[in-house]
Amino acid sequence: MKTAGRGFTLIELLVVIAIIAVLIALVLPAVQAAREAARRVQCVNNLKQMGLGLLNYESTVGALPMSMALRGSGTSTADFTGWSAQARILPYLEQSTLFNSANIGVFKEDPANATIVALSINVFLCPSEVRRQPYLHDYGLAGVINYGVNQGDWFVWGGFKGPQNRSAFGPNRSRRLAEFTDGLSQTLLAAEVKTNQASSNCRHTTLPSIFNPNAIPDPNANPFSVAPEYDDGGCVTENQSEFHTEWSDGNVHAAGFTTAWPPNKAIIGVSFYKGLDLDLNGRNEEDGGPTFAAITSRSYHPGGVNALMGDGSVRFVKSSINGITWRALGTVGGGEISAGDSY
């Protein structure tokens, strides 16, 4: 007589499935950590390439690229092309063909530049970024960016006859590395930012409570106490997700950051922004300034951001860094002393 072959019982099958699920749960974090480590390495390499491009530009031209070129008087802009510092170093990032295809002499949003500004440039994108696709603006598509240049602390630009900021980059200002008297290894050139960052932008409004470039708020201060204009109805123009959506745009909210607050600082919105983590920007540089802004360095890497220093090195700066130390790293000649173990 034939005997029936013994199969799995339902309970045995469920036990096997449970064991497999446990094993997957144990292995998955390790796999994700390995992937994140690889992404962070690529992010560091991108910043190093950007650093080489900036240093080669300075060596060739004699100074770092300006964040934006404008013409005008006082706080009234007569003409500007809008192109960022990142756009100006494209030939030094093995992107000469792209640079030569762009018409740097005319406004970046001119139809002649539509194809160029819409492109995504890999060296400007962190592998951990979750929103890498071009952003649709009112003038068309624009490629996004994850590495902003250092354009100020709280103060960015004082207008055509106003004071200059204390950082590596600024409108109509090309700094020489010799000006970095704090030391190249102690000065920020660039750092990570998130694309599509939620924002509050007082684009066409001067901030009556903020007018002194030397009155820098404490990095632990409540942003809405420092600048109540960002509260309900205080800003003429407000955008929810347009910061860092244009690598081609030299305004600080588009291709820059400031050291107003430490990396990844939560600035929770008010009114209809309630619950959103915001960045804050006053009058844009292209509008003539003066510009005061808290454009925070942000990253998807756990615990901090990658930052490019003036000597071309890249360091991982913890989100827990003291705000005053972060500000000190942001100045080119502030005379501060920052110990390596402080960040």
C-alpha cells in the first residue's frame, strides 16, 4: 500500500514565515545603513568636486565667483542676469559644454536659457535627496540643488552702497582666498541644503524690525520674535516649497545658505504654515536688498550635514554644533577661534 507523503502543517508554515520575517527585520537596517553610508560617501565626493572647482576658479580668475551680478543704485536694481556662483564654476566641474551652451550675458530665465536651467546636474545633487526632479516655476522648469554656498550669517546684502556680508560669497563681491584670515580650514565655502524647502519669503517687503547688519540675533532665539513680519500676513509674497529649486539662481534662498541657525534647526511655521519646518528670507538680492535671511543648512543624512571648507576639505558637522561656533565657521575674518573638537 502507498503511504501519503508528509507535508507542512499550517502552523509549521506560519512559523517558517515568522522566522523569515524576523531575519529580514534584522538584516534590513544593516542594508539601509550600508546604502546610506554609500550615499554619504558620494555626497562627500560631490562637495569635494565642487571645492576643486571653486579653488581652480579662484586660481585662474584671481577670486571666487560672486553669488550674483547686479547693477543699480541704493536699493533699486536696474539690471541683473541672476546666475549663481555654481553656474559660474561649471567649466571647472567638467561641464564646459553646458556652460558654453548657456547665455550668461542675459537673464537666466530668458527663453534662450530654458533648456539649460531645466537640466539636473549630478554634482549638485546629493544621492540621499528625495526630491531630485526639476521644479516647475512660473517661467518653466528648473534643476534643483543640494549644495548652497555660504552667503552670510543673518545679514546677506546691504544693497549697492551698503556693507558687505561677513562670509565667503555675496552679490557683486568676489573674495580672494587671501581674505580668509580666519584660516581656510576654519571657513565654510558651502554646505548641504534640501530641495523644495518650505519657506516664508518677504520678497517685496523691507523688514522694519530688522535693519542693522551688525545686530545678529542669538542662534537660540525664536525666529518669529526676531522677525514678527514672518507671522500672519506680514509678508507680501510667501512661498511654501520653492527654496533650493534653482541651481542657476544666485539669490541666497535658491543656491545659498546662511549660518543664522545651526544645521537642521527646526523653525516651525505659524498661521497656514503651522507644522511646517520653514526657512525665512527677507527681500531678495535681485530686488535690491537689503537682505536678511535664515536659510538653514539641512540634510537627509542622520545627525548633521556635510560641509565644504576653504581648503577644499569636507567635514561632517553635527546638528548639535553650538550656534556661535557655526557662525564663527561662517565668517572669513571674524577673528574667532574654533577648536576642531567643537564640531
